[in-house]
Amino acid sequence: MEEGKTVESQETRGPLREQDSIRALLELLEQQGMEQEKGDVIRMADHIDSMEMQLGTVLKELGEVKKQLGVMQESKVKLFAVNTIQKAEHQVQTLRFQVGEWKRKFVERAEQAVFDFKEKGKDALASAVKGLHLTQGLQKLQSSLHTVMLSMDQKIDRMGSMAEELHVAKGHLKNAFLEMNGKDTAKITERNPEQGIIFQTQKVLFQSMRSIHKLEQKTERLQQQIGKLEERQGKQASLKDTLQELRQETAPRQLGKEEKQKAAIR
């Protein structure tokens, strides 16, 4: 990202299908009978928009629970919960920025694909569509989604462990106070894991983790779908190259045979 530019200035506003360059590319692909490529561009554009929207929803939910924590009485539990939510927010913001950057590049590459067609024709268009790097982009997004999902899962576990430790420590302190005053100690009761600040924070983190996991699954399915087409196209290209190589290898052998025949006649 260039210096002096904010995240907002880097964003491509509005759905991808409404971007002039995307619309022009889709129309061009349809005109050239490249229906599969057109379908892949549409699926990719819709997926990017869906990710951007859903990550925005996750950020909104995290922001709301942070506000709720803000009005609660100061405590170690509250401080830990707020800090955990802030870290989760930062991770999702980074992820959403990554999606926004990919969206911007997607628009730029679509514009380049249209330009290449006008300059060099259909072969250049096919090459430019491959230059959209659909599977590579999806792989990177899936990896980032998976990393954030695992991190949230760890945060949920850490919050549970921390709450349990504080509950036991509070029980020991209470018993120490009772002993100092010559009173009988009390049995430390088990903590109810479905009550209090920790539980509410864990609940929101779990919802966020589930949303991100669903995005990861959708990304993986789309990656496999587009990857299969690219693999088939690659095999076809490879077969063509192989035939060409065979022709080139056969030509010298034929010439050699003809020369031998001429020599025999002489």
C-alpha cells in the first residue's frame, strides 16, 4: 500500500459485477464464446463481494460486544476480554483489507484483459483471463481465513482456561481470608462456564469463528472448481505442445531416411 493512502482509499466501491471493467470483460467473454471463463469470473466476483460483506458483519459483531464490555466494571476479566476482542478485530480487519486489495487487483486485471483483446485478439484475452490468477488468489485467501479461524479457536480456549484459573484463585483467596480470621474454609465450587463476561465473549468469538470457517469452506470449493478447469486446459495445452514436439522430432528422421534412399540409388 502506498504511503499516505488509507484503507478506504484502496477499496473498490460497490459490487464487482457493477464495475465497468468487469462488465466489459463479461460481455467480451460471452461474445467470444468463452462461457466457462465467463462463469469463473462471475463466481469469483460474487465470492469476493460475499467475503467482504460477511467479514464486515463479523467486525460489527465484535465491535458491539466490545461496547458492552466497555460499560462493565473494571476487572482483570474485563481487561482480558477487551484485549482478546481487540486482537480478533485487528485480525479480521487485516483479512478484510486483504480481500479489498484482491478486489482492486481483480478489477485492474479485468481492465487489462479487455485492453489486451483489443490490441492482440482472442488468444491474448485467454492469456489475460489466466492472468487473473483465480486459483492463486483463492489459495491465499483460504490460507488467511484458516489462520484467523485457528487463532480465534485458541482465543476461546485461552479465555476458558483464564476464567477457570481466576475462579480457583478467587476461591483460594477467600479461604485464606477465612483462615486468617479463624473460620472454616469453604469448598471451592465449580465455575459455571455459561455465565459471565468470559462466556459472552467466547460466544461472540465462536460465532465469528464459525462465519470465517464457512467462508474458508466456500473458498476451498470454488478453488477446486476453478482449478479443475485450469487443469483440464493445461492438459490440453500440454498435448498440443507434445504433438508439436513430435512433429519437430520426426522431420529430421524423415529427411535422414530420404538421404539414405538417394545414396542407395547413386
